[in-house]
Amino acid sequence: MPIDHLPESVTTLLAELFDQALAFEHTAGIEGGLPGSVVEKEIRGRRYLYWQVRKGDRTVQRYLGADEPELRAAVDRRLARRRDLAADRAALDRLASMLLAGGVLREEPRAAAVLRLFADLGLFRRGAVLVGTQAYRAYGNLLGVRLPAESLRTQDVDLALAFDVALAAAAEPPPEVDAGLAGLGLLPVPGLDPREPSTSFKLRGRDLRVDFLTPARGKAASGPVRLPGLGLAASPLAFLDYLLAGPVPAVVLAANPILVRVPRPGRFALHKLWTAAKRPIVETLKAGKDRRQAAALLEVLAADRPDDLREAWDALAGRTTARRLIERELSRFPGELGAPGGSTRL
């Protein structure tokens, strides 16, 4: 099947949106794009300034100092930077609207709300990676193609984070992930052992589900792993470390663009084949979807980005069992793929 590339006018806008989104994230991360406002209080005849932020159902105030010219000037400079960030955000939204009008894939509102929450909480900046079909949906915009529609459907959001990456970000105050998800109507799904923390959240009465994952750190690891500095737990999975190595930024389009991190598409495709091979017979339909997603990405990468595919294949060196399973899966497909190493067929 021929690859359905997006028009050049659309890919040009996508590239501009991507560059602006990266610049916005960098600026907001350094200068502080968090919502809030300055409030004044008068105590015993003197005025004091506070930074006020709304967190869930409560208001939190942080003391800044006495209302003196130097502090007032610093506050004014910060507010001016926020206005600049607001203008940058408006420019991003305009680009996103143009792209959506041009037919680029639009994320479903409920899933987009979850991704926006994760981005606003700084999870992607802290090293979290979007995996599963939500990541696959993002590859169309990243690679400038329209991927097969039947492989795009999902009601799950899977977020993965390596333990050591979470540890590196633990110096920051933990984000209020549970509270944020609860605000969207997503409630913890109890595990088999009620004493263990939940790694999944579900929207009551809907199919939307959020799962937190982390690479298994030992053969005995099976129960939930608490991730330092994030205030949440994740389910450990084997071979997930291969998928999470060297993630890349991507833009998800909804009412507003959302900058996320996704696995390298070549690794994603090969990991999908491994996942398909490992699924039990009761998950045959899911295995079929894994294979369709892998086949679509492999076709695009073989034609447009063969070096990315070669990197993914070379990274399997030393993973004999995984490589053997993936080779077996590749042999299922008709036709030929100029595979890295020259020994694999698709």
C-alpha cells in the first residue's frame, strides 16, 4: 500500500508548530509559566506581596516580601514575561487551528485533557514518555504521514517513566497527579492487593483508562513500583527500557497543541512486534493491532528514514531472545523490508 504523505503545505506548518512548541516549553520552564497572580495584604500599616495560586479546591499563597520598589519591579518583570508567554501560546493555538482545518489528526477531547494535564504538571519535562496507541497516533504528525485509521482507535493513555529518570527529578516538589486525574473524573483502579498503590485510573462509565508503567528492574519485580518525586506508582514491564531509550518530542493536536515525548518510532515498531509475540491467545485481537501498527511504521521508516530503523535494530544487540521473537514476527509479513543487517524480511 502506498504511503499517504501529508501535503507539503501541512508539513511546513507542522515543522513551524513543532519548533515554536519546543521554544515555548523551554521558555516557560525557565521563566515560570505557571498560573497565578500577585495579591497585596496590609498588615499593621504596611503592604506585603504574595503569589497566589489555585490548587484544586484551595488557594495557596506564597510570601514574596514587603511592597517595596525593588520587589515591585521584579514582580512586574515576571508578569511581563507571563504576558509574552501568553502571546506565544496564542500563536501556537493559531497554528494548531490552521493544521486542524487542513485535516491533521485531532486528538479525542478526553484523552487530550489527560495529556494536557500531564504536560501542565511537567511530567514530560521530568522524563515521562507517552507509549501505546496514543504514541502511535502522534507519529503521523511527527513523520508527516496519515497512518491507517483502523490502527488509531484507543481509549487508553499509557505513560512510562524509568525509575532512575524519576529519581533525577525528585528534587522538585511532586506534581499532584492523583488530584489532577480526579479533577478529570478519573479514579484509581484497585489492584489485586488492596494494600498496594494503584497504577491505573479509570473514567467512570467510559472506556478511558490511564496506566502508569516503568521498566522492570529485576526478574523478581512484579508489584507496583513507587516512582520518587512523582507521588505515583507504576507497573513494571520487561523490555520497556528498550522502548524508552532516547525518546523524542512530538506534538499532539487538540483544541490546543500539546508537546509530549514519545519513543523513537523505529524502536516503537519493533517493540510492538515483540509485544504481539508475547501476548497470550486471549489477546489475539490486540496482537493483530500491534502488528498492524508495526507494519505501518516500518513501511514509512524503510522508505523515508532507514537510518532510524537501523538504529532500532542495532539496539537489539545482546537481546537474543527479543531479537529472535521480532525476527519471527517479521517473517509473518508478505513482501520485503530492507531491514537493518540485511537478514530480516517484512
